[in-house]
Amino acid sequence: MNDTTMVAGAMPPGFATLDVFDDFVTLIGPLWRKPESDGMRVGLLLEKRHGNPMGIAHGGLLVTLADMVMGAGCGFHTGIAWPHPTITLNSDFVRGARIGHWIEGKARLTRRTQSFCFCSTDLVSEGHVVLAASGVFKMPDIERIPEPMRAKALAGFKRP
């Protein structure tokens, strides 16, 4: 995780668009990704549309972002660039994230079985944790990935 405080309106270097297969998530994006040797950072530049009347990111947005960070992180760790459906998700709000600032997280895989990934993440903005989350995600059934997309999904995320 980048420990430096971000300037309002700035995205750290090295991020590329995270392709999503979910129409709902495209409404909040674009989401950005940066593969690293130990996982994938996923972030979002907080815009006015992401906020509540107090000028901070809406809690529902933060939970959605944490879900995407962990789901994409599971895909990075399993080598399958395809949605890993959420089974459970727990979150704790720590502090507000201000509109106009960058927010990001990286999934920490704590356990993996044949069918499930267990992970956690901290969403960080301005050098502070704003949300801590954990979840369980289902490994995708490779046979259910549409044939035209299967090869790309199994190629995984490009690693540094």
C-alpha cells in the first residue's frame, strides 16, 4: 500500500482501468488497478456523485469498493480473472473519506480452499484507514465461464 498522503484530485502513477463485468459497479467507476508482486491494489478517485450531504464518501460506496477490492484480489491470487462471487462480507467504518481524494485497498488472502477464498482489506484514503472489511468469496466454476471469455479469464491478471 502506498503510505504517502495523496493530493486531492490525484491518482497515484501506474494504475490502469480495472475491467468489470458488472453493470452496477460500472456506475461507480471507473475502478483502477495496479498489480504488485504480493497482490493487486484497486482504487477510485472519489467524485461528488460518490458522496453524502456531508461531503464524504457514502458508506454504501465504501462497502461496494471493499467488495470489489477483495473479489479482484481473489482473482489475482487464484489466477482466474473472472468474478469470485461474494458469500459473506463484514465491514467496519473507521473514519470518513473526503470527496475529491483517492481511496484504495489491497486484498489480503488469509486462507484458500478448493471452493473458497477468505480475505480482508483496509480501504485507505489520505494515509488513513477509512473502512476495514473481510469476506469469503466463491471460486468461479471454470465450466460456467462463457467459452469466448474463458481463455482470457484463465490467463489471469498480468503480474509485474
